[in-house]
Amino acid sequence: MAFYDPVLDRFRTPPPTVSVVPLRGVIGGFGPGRRGLSIDTMAPVLEAAFRSKRVTAVALVINSPGGSPVQSDLIARRIRDLAAEHEKPVTAFVEDVAASGGYWIACAADEILVRPASIVGSIGVVSAGFGFVDAMEKLGIERRVHTAGARKALLDPFRPERDEDVAHLKAIQVELHHQFIDWVRDRRGAHLNAGEEPELFEGKFWTGIRGIQYGLADGEGELRRTMRERHGDKTRFRVIERSRSLLDRLRFGAAADPIAWGDGMMAAVGERAMWSRFGL
């Protein structure tokens, strides 16, 4: 008969552990008390996910419609740096959507797994806004802007658009688009369906099933089932969440300040618009 020895048990091989990093929400900072995904909020989480010697692998759980290209790039590069430093395999699991900046981050993983109804892609750059020129005239409001620099008030929504201003914006968008394409090709080049490449980089998005066919994803998968199939039934999951500020927890804790409340409402509208592009 075998007896349990607590001393010997300490020296037995511990079960595999997978660090789980949720990456949910719009990328970037939006308004008072509302922190999107950014390198500031995610760096401590990523460090904690990779640094433990007991961690067998790192899983990114992504559900993001995109946002800031700079923050997307910073987060993705930090993931790659940590993966190389600690020699940990990284798998991205896409929930509802990994589009635009969300897909940018997903490409930092060694493997991208989706659900059949997930949305992936949207490899492009968009800039949206409103024009209030006619509304200003009807209300009898005069816009007064004084600048040092002839183009400082570029694309002012209260003034008519100028062709040269739009051309300048588009030139920046093209440059950012090429950076996005270069990153995807660097990370996914061997997997991409070469015959579909022109369409892949037009900014379109697809279901998870079509994404697999195009090489944007590697296959279907769900976090717990996939990781236990690979590392064993005793695999443990260590979920590492980013900390939230008091204002994050109170959501509209700054409601007594009408300016902060208004900024928060505008940020919420912007976030809602980003999600709604994908039917979410």
C-alpha cells in the first residue's frame, strides 16, 4: 500500500500552468475614468504572465474591435519581446472579434485560434468624424480659431474640408496601413493565402472559418479544452487581469463634473461605434 508523504510531495513535478491574459475592449485611452487597452495598463499584466518559471505557456484571450495603432504595436511588440526572453509559446484565442488593432495584437502570438463565428481581419486604417459647418450657420454661431502655422487647425470639424487637408490625412493613413501590412506579413506570411492577399489588406473582415481559409488564423480552438489537450488534464489556468482604477470601478464616478461626464459619454459613443461595425 502506498502512503502519502507530504515531504516527498513537495518535490514532485507540479502540473502544467497556463497564464491567461484577457485583452478585451477598445485599444487606447478614452476619457476620464475609462482606460482602454494600452501599454501602460497591459505591461504589468504581461510581465506577470511570462516571468513565472512554472508557466508552461501563455494564452491571450482577445475580444477587441481595434483602436490606437501605436498602442496596438506597443502591446504586440512587448508580447514578442517577453516570449523570446522567457521562451514561452503564445497562443491567441479570439472570442467575438479580433479586428484592426485587435488583430494586430493577435499576430503577436505564435498561433491564432478562433471560433467559427468569430470576426477577424480588418487590416486597414480608418479616421472618422463629423462636420458641423451647416449647423453652425443655422445657429448663428461664429467659430473663432487663432493659430501660428497655416495648417495648425487641420480638418477642423467646424470649417469646410479642404482637399489638401484630406490628402495629408490620407497620406498618413497609407503609411500606417503599410506598417500594419508589414507586421501581418512578418508574423503570418507563411500562412497567408497568397491568392487572396490583395483582398486581405483592403480592410475587410471575415468569420473565423473564412479567416482560417485565408490564413489569418490557424484553426478552431477554445482556451481550456485546447490547452488541456496539449498539456494534460491537470493543467492549471492562471488568469491575470489588469488592475482597474477607482474611477473605472465606479464608471461614472465623475458624474458630478459635467465636463468629465460629457467626455465620458462621448468616449462611450465612440467605443460603441467601433463595436457596432462588427454587429456587436
